[in-house]
Amino acid sequence: MPENIQRLLKGAWLTDNDIFAYLVLLKEKFPQIGGLEDPIILQYSPKHIVKSEKYIRIVICHENSHWVCIQGLDNSKNGDLVLYDSCKRSEIDKTLEKNILNFIPEEKKKKGFINVILKNTQLQTRNLCGYFSLANATAMCFNLNPEFIKFDENELIKHYIDIVYNKKPISMFPYQVVKRNLKRSILMFSL
């Protein structure tokens, strides 16, 4: 069994390389979706990013220890972007703020603040934030709303390995449709 698979099966967190390996495959399946680029480029080489209004991105936050999924909105009246986070959040931390500023279009920066809509999605019970961010991104690519999805936490790692290492076609992470309170909050940070 390859070393990377053993590492993941032992519960290791997804690295930026792990995230990017999956995003490459997701982008091949959904070439029309903006974003889906290497999260390291987002963080350290933002000049290479195509800045647009509509995208799906996986972004690191909390001093490089937590992955989230961000969806860019075009012409939204309520916010500039949507944040899908598998942990409870009440503010935008400095690492996340820096990374958002790296890819937000200049036009949105001119208004002096960024509104982030925080959607009510499944919270992790284990350290699976990378898998949840990829699962939420995959759901959006398949035109499913992550607010109404409950992923099977016990199958996230296996599904990732099947896609990236066993070369199975991109498909939804195992899930079921659920009813969830659509309570959303809007977080704002000034520029």
C-alpha cells in the first residue's frame, strides 16, 4: 500500500498537495467552474490567480491549520462570498482574511469591506476539515446545496482515496439529504 494512502488511513490531515491532487481531478470533470486551483497559489502567489466573481475555492485559515470551502457570488445583494466551514465560526481570522484578499476582485475591494455569508452546514466531529471542504466543493459542482447534505464521516477518507489513488471517476462523497435550519450569518471585515 502506498505511503500516502497509509498516512491518510491513519488519520493524517490533508496537506495542500492532497487538496490540490483532488482539485485537479474536480477541475477536469467541471472545467466550467472557476477557481479550483492550488491552495498554495492562493496563499503565496496570488498574482497568478484569475480573479472573478464566480468560483469555488478551498482555502486555509486558522494559522494554516484548517481548510474551508469558499464560493464566490456574482451580483449578490447579501454578500461577496459564501463560506462553508465544518467548524463553528464567529469571525474571520487573519489567515483567512489575507487569503480572501488575495483573490477577491479589485472592484469588490473598492467598497471598503467584504461581506461573508456563513452557511449552516455539517460540522465535523473529527479532524476532517480538508475532506469536508472538498465534499462541499464537489456538491456545489454537482449543483447540490451543502446546507441540505449530511456527509458520511466514516466514508470521507475512503472516497478521497478511491478518487485520487484508485482513479475512480469523480462522484459525490457519500451523503444523505437532510433538513437543516437555514440560519445564516453574515460576517464582515473592513479593508
